[in-house]
Amino acid sequence: MARYRGPRLRITRRLGDLPGLTRKSPRRAYPPGMHGQARRKPSEYATRLAEKQKLRFNYGVSERQLVRYVKKARRVQGSTGKMLLQLLEMRLDNTIFRLGMAPTIPAARQLVNHGHITVNGRVVDIASYNCRPGDAIGVRKREQSRKLVEQNLQYPGLSNVPSHLTFEKDKLEAKVTGVCEREWVALKINELMVVEYYSRKV
């Protein structure tokens, strides 16, 4: 399935706050649709599905990509849920968003796809690029690229830069110093439910 391009507030009304998807907050506190205000207790499957959808929409990945990340997380030693979040957090588009260079992850993806971002001095236009400790992230030395990023830095999506990143705002240069820790994940999610959801599917 292709990337979601529909109304973002409809998704946040249904799933709750998704900092990576949008900065706007919905006016109504209940889910959209005719039965949005009906208070039925969701089934276990519905709860797991909602947690999985949070991950998908927040990080802007397709179902196929998410399945691939789950399989990759299973192969790594340690907690599968923790590793899954780590893999998603270390994506280049998410790293640009966490540095404040873009207001949302879709905006960060556009910056990357349009060739404004460099990794270790080379232009990288693949949003799913996996950042590794030691990578140097910068902005292309073009006036248009630097202007775009400087405008975004005035109103960053999230105020705090995670501990695994260092950022020099005046030079527009950042360094990946480690791997993202669980407490720095901005999304409120129960990753174990996502693993349970896929344990029957994959």
C-alpha cells in the first residue's frame, strides 16, 4: 500500500497524538465517523492494530516496510520491540525531524528526497537510509537548501534534541554519536503490542 496522503487530523483523532505526522491538534476529542462517539470497549486485536497503525502513520512507512523492520528487529539480539523502535528512529528522515530541521517527518522526507541533505559529505536522497554512529549529517552548501532549513529551525517540531545526536545550529551540522535510547522516543506507544500483532501475521 502506498504512503498515506489523506487528512492527517482524521488519523490523530483516531489514534491520538502523533508528533511525527502533524503539529496540528484536532478540535474534537473523539474518533471521526458516524460511530466516533460510541464508547465501546475495543477488542484485544483492535488495541494491537491501533498500536501498529500509530507506528505506521507516525514514521510514514508502508505495511511492507514495517513488516521488513519487524523481521530485522527479530534477528537482532535483545528486545524485539525496543529494536524495532530503534530501527525506525535511526531512519534519516526521522533524524532530520528530531534535529528540528523539519517540522514533521513528511516534511523531513521531502527535504531528503529533494537532495538538500548530506551524509558524510555526500548527498543522500533516500529517506529510509539507516543512520549509524559516526555519521555526519549536514545541509548542502546551496543558498536555497540552507534557507529552507534555517526557516524550519525557527519553529522546530520537538524542542529537545535526543542524546544520540549533537547539533551545531550555526554551521547546520550534526553528528550521530550513538543509538537512540527508548526514553527518547517521542511517540507514546506500547511496542510489545506491535510485536504481538505481528507474531500471528509474520
